[in-house]
Amino acid sequence: MNNIFDTMQQTQWAADCRAAHRMRKEGGHFAAAIAEAYFAADSRNKDRLLSTFRDIFDRFATPEEI
């Protein structure tokens, strides 16, 4: 069961990372700034950014990642 949870976490992490890359390239200034903060953050602060700005990350995720 732990392996399934780890795989799910890794898949979500990869999706969030891809969304942040798109935020930098295709988003406005605010989305790009959040993406820069995401890449600079430690894991605790990444979690805070993701929980606060989940709607923005989801907007830049591909449909199959949501």
C-alpha cells in the first residue's frame, strides 16, 4: 500500500512541476512569480504554495493531470 501512495505522490509532484513550468512560460506575471517561488521553495513551502494556489496550478495542468 505504501508503494501505491508513493507512486501517486510522485505522479502529482511531476504534474505540479510541469504546471509550474507552463506557468512561467504561458502565465501572467502573478502565475510566473508563483512558479518561481515554487522552484525556490523547500518541500514545506512548496506544499503551502500548492494548497494556497491549487486553482492556478490546475489551470496550467494538462486535462489528463487534473
